[in-house]
Amino acid sequence: MNFMALHVASTIFLNPNLDPGEINYAESLMIYVVKTFSVLYGKENISHNVHNLLHLGNDVKIFGNLDKFSAFQFENYMQFLKKVLRKSEKPIQQVARRLTEIENANVNLLCSKVIPEGPYKEHNLGPLISYCFSPQYLEYHYSKILIKSKAPNNFCGLTDGTIIIVGNFANNDNQTVIIDRQFNTILDYYVNPCKSSFLKCFKVSNLGNLKYWPVNSIAVKYVKLSF
């Protein structure tokens, strides 16, 4: 329960669409985490980092969700900095020179490539069902989400709450559609300290028959974890 409370609170703090009630709930969970941490692991192990969990809620209220002030993206950028170093001597000067060279060459290596929305990688392997026709595609870029017809990028939730597996992209009445099956059984994976469905985490099973849905009904992308 100590770990589950930390998991739920952290997930709430990461949500870009926070409301005050959820923040307060997450703060109460963090208080529980720190109190039970001392029981489980000893007061002497409550480090500065553990204590800081008590202040995350207030930081989120001031700065927004955790991703707004997380240092992870800068830590990840170290990969780029290490790649531009050619020797161990004077690393800061080397980085400055490489950045200047990149700017002068008008090459933006610091931003990811923006891929236009739409279907990609045409194929003819199916599956197809009635009222759905070629051209068929292996993947679709939709609203900054990449959905593929193969694992692990082939699970998504629709605006009506349906959770589906994606097997193909095809055409129907001049619109791109997803073809495959939906999960008929959707349950909470855990119920404490709250229902997992509150965090859009579900236990799914019982796939139905092949159907199709328009791609603009996609609401969220999921990752499937087998257990």
C-alpha cells in the first residue's frame, strides 16, 4: 500500500489536466507514504528526497503538472552533449563550438522531427471486413499519437470508453478507419487506494469480433502489460 499510494499520487501529479480536488487527494497520499515509510524502513532512512514528497503538491499548484518542472528532459539531453565531444580535454569549449557550428549550418538537431497527421506505410496484407477497402496502412499518426498495427503500439481507447486492439488501417466512406477487435470485459486492476480506472488503468479480456472505428474516435493510447 505504501508503494501503491506513491504510484497513484505520482500519476495524478503527472496529469496535465489537474483539478484542485485531485491535487489535495494526491497530497494526502504523499503524507501517508512518508508516514508509513518511517514504519517500514525506519526514520533514519527518510532522506531529503523522501521528505520532498510532502512538497510536491504545493509545487504542482504553483508550476503545473510534474512534467512542467521535471529535470528529466535535460538529463536525457546529456546524450547529445556526450556525442559532440571528441576528446576529454576542455569539454565545455567543445560543446560551445559544436552548438555554434550547428546554428551556422542552420541544422536543428535539438528538436524531434514533426510528422504530419495521417496514414503511413501502405500494404495489402489485411485484415479487411465489409465496407472497408484499400489502400491499407500499417500505422497512423493522429493528434501527436503514433498508432501501429503491431505490438506494442497497437492498443488505444476511444472517446466512448471502448478499448481496442489495432490490426489494420483502411478506408470507409472516404475516411480512415481502424480494423480489429474490442475488449468486451473491462475491469479495475486494483481498487486501493483508489480504483485503477480513475487513472485509466484497466484489466481487459474477452476480445470480440472484427469491427471498424474511425481514427478520429481515438482518445488515448494504451500500453498492454501481460500478467
